Amino acid sequence: MTKTASYFYHVFGFPLVSDFELPELGSPNIAGADAQLPDHAVHITRGSVPTDLENGRKVEDFLEFNQTECTYSVKDVARYLISAGRRIVIQPAVGASMIDVRYYLFGTIFGALLHQRQLLPLHISAVETPNGILAFTGQSGAGKSTTAYEIFKKTGWRLLSDDVAVIDPTESNTLLHCGIFRQKLWKDTVERSGLQPETLTRDTTRAEKFHVFSPEYFVSEPRHLRKLVILDVADEPKLDMLGSSEAFTQVMNTIYRPDLARLFGDMSATMQNVANIANEIETFRFWRPWSVDRMSASIHYLVERFG
């Protein structure tokens, strides 16, 4: 009997094994299905996903959960089962693209898994400066990915995250674990960088956004978060340090998929973890002009301030 190949990765601070390749996580180690794994490893397999969970509660037509499991459905893409922070079963739709299947896997599905594991995922883009990790956050479309990428291109400071990084509350409260070696860039940033859109993966939900898979741009080891910058828009660049109360609020706002945190997490513990982080890092608000022709000046301002 032929053994099924397994693909081994390390992501967000824990080992992961999949029965199919996950290029977003870099080059895998490959071994037989009987390879030994640590107890805290995550297993990803393709298989049948139940239409209903025992003692399940439907939040939406596409989302159901109970104490240990969660199912999530994406029309024409896949159904996903996330179990106890340890296992993901994927039932792709007939004719679905595996690119689309992985797109949701590394978004909402991993968000549910991380919250089930009682980890703290932060929705940030981050670079490793000579003075430690500098992370950017803000509302959707605020320019987190673009800002981090432009700093990387100007300075060579490598990226730690371009979407989600994870803090394990059992470790130091500011130790960030990276995940997916992928950047999400708008078409204008792609074109300014000399990349060819036709060679990239188009974002499933946004026609003008593209995925760049670039492990060589990223720091693969965990690093301590030192500074968090909330991006906002103004006529001229301006940087203000936030007080403790607002810093707490802004760190809370960086939690990835907070709706899932409320379903699976201990919110009192989450708030305490956020308070610890807010007390250990410096938090800023950065107002800058949001236009392509003035991007260089804003990036120069940040590099001078934090380099």
C-alpha cells in the first residue's frame, strides 16, 4: 500500500502537517504519513465536512459552532471544519480552484483555529527595524501592507508580517510569531515596484489587489514587538504617541477577527493580555497624505523617526 505524502511546515509558532502543498508557507519538509509529530501540531486534510454539528449553534447560514468545533462554508469554494485548534478538514466544492480554497484557509479559517488555541492574532503589517519590530495597523484600506512594503524596498528591513502575526500569551507578551510569507499589494504598488501583475496571484475578492509570495523578504523567527503605529490621513505627516488608555483601545482594535475571538476565546483573558502588550510597547498614530506621489515623503519620515 502506497503511503500518502505529508507536507510539514512551521507557522505562527506551531508545527503543521497537510496532505497537500501550501506554497504560502514556504518550502515544506516531506515525509510519510506515519511520521511522528508533537502533540500541539495542526493537521490539515481534505475530506467530508458535516452539514450540522452536534449541539451546534448557527451564527450565520455559513457559520456554525459548538464548544470544540466550527464549520464555515464558502459558496463554490469549500466547506471547512475547524476542531479544537488542532485539525482542519476541507471539503472543496466541485471545480473549485485550490488557490481560492487556500485563500479562505489562510484568512477566516486560520483565524478560527488561532482563537480556538487561545492565541492572540493581530491584524498588522510589520518590519524589522534596527531598533526592533515596527508594526502598522488601521482600518481596511489604510495602507498597512503598502507602508510596510515601501519601507522594505527603501531600507531592506525585512518583513515579519503582512497580514496576521500571533502572540502566545504563555510566552512573553510582545513576542510575535510570523505566519504566511505573502504580501497583498494594490495594483499601483505592484506596478511602481516593477512587478508584473500577470505573474502574480490576483486577490479572490479584490480585482485590483495581488498576492506576492516572497519568503526571502520575511523574517522567519519570532521577534518582539516594540512599536505599533496606527495609520490615518492628513495633509502633512505627523506622529503622536498615544496615552495608555488609547493605546489599549488601539491594540484591542488590532485583534484579527474579533467576532471569532468572542465565540472561542476568553474575553477577560484577552483584555488582560492586550493590557499587558499596551503597557510594554510604544503606540503611535501617524497622519500622512494618502497619495501615490507623496508616499516617498511619508516613508522617509517614518524611516528617519524609527530607523
